[in-house]
Amino acid sequence: MEEAAARVRGRVAPHTWEAFRLTAVEGLSGAEAAARLGVRVATVFAARKNVQRMLRDVLGELDRAADG
């Protein structure tokens, strides 16, 4: 997971990663994360969704590489 997180973090804008981190890792609500970042709640949820999708994709790539 650490490798996947590092790869995805390098591919997204800092505020996108921070929105994901605040909600998925730190457990803040979308409203709390939005207030901290100065963005709309919808932006926080879109960022989280995109990062989660990217993490799934990278984890799949890493899994396939380990099997091959």
C-alpha cells in the first residue's frame, strides 16, 4: 500500500492528495476538509474518489507485476 500511495501522490496535485488524506486517513468530514482546504465539499469528494480509483489501479498493477 505504501508503494501505491507514493506513486499516486506523485501523480496528483497536492490539494487533491490532501483532500483524500484528510477524509480517508484522518477521518474528517467532507465539510471539515473543505473548510481546511478552502474548497467546496464536492471538490473534496471528487478528489477522494479519484485518488481511491487511482490507488485501486496501482495496487492492481503492483499485484500483477508481483505475480508475473
